[in-house]
Amino acid sequence: MTTATLTHTSTALGWFHALSDETRLEIVRMLSHRERCVCELQAALDAAQSRLSFHLKVLKDAGLVIDRREGRWVYYSLDRDALDGIGAFATAMRPGMHAGSCRSACCE
């Protein structure tokens, strides 16, 4: 396996780990509509601030979410490039879409 493949696989692993939690999926769903203030996420999810911070950190560390500070408030949004990367990774995993696909008679 090449270094580039390992890097891409490691990145995908981070994405899918971050998305493997119901709360984090709900955060991503909410952010898919628009940027949100952390206080808005907290109210909508009825989540303790410390728990929400943990989930946002996991999403941010995976590169799925970006934040910006405006005064004392922090706003979160999805990183569109990461979402495009997830789509590209999933497309590349479709059967027959990658190098090494077996097309010999033994597999038919």
C-alpha cells in the first residue's frame, strides 16, 4: 500500500469515526443548513456545554467542521472540502471502481 493510500485511508478513518456518533451526526445535519452559534447548537440538542464541546472537538479534529470567533461567540460550519472528500472516498469504494478489481472467471 502506498503512502498516499495510507494517508487517504487514515483521513477517511477519522471522518467515519467522527460520524459514528448520533449526536455528531445531528450536529452535521444542523450545520448542513447553515453556520450555527455554539449556543444555538447547545439549545437545539439540549446538550451540556462540556459534552457539546467534546463532540465539536471530535468533528473539528477530523476536519469536518471549522469554527470562527466573533466577539465572545463561536460559530461552526461544515468544511465543504471534507464533505467532498467523503463523497470521493465513497465513490472510489464502489465495486469495480478501483485498481485491482477482480475480473477473472473465478469470481463470476
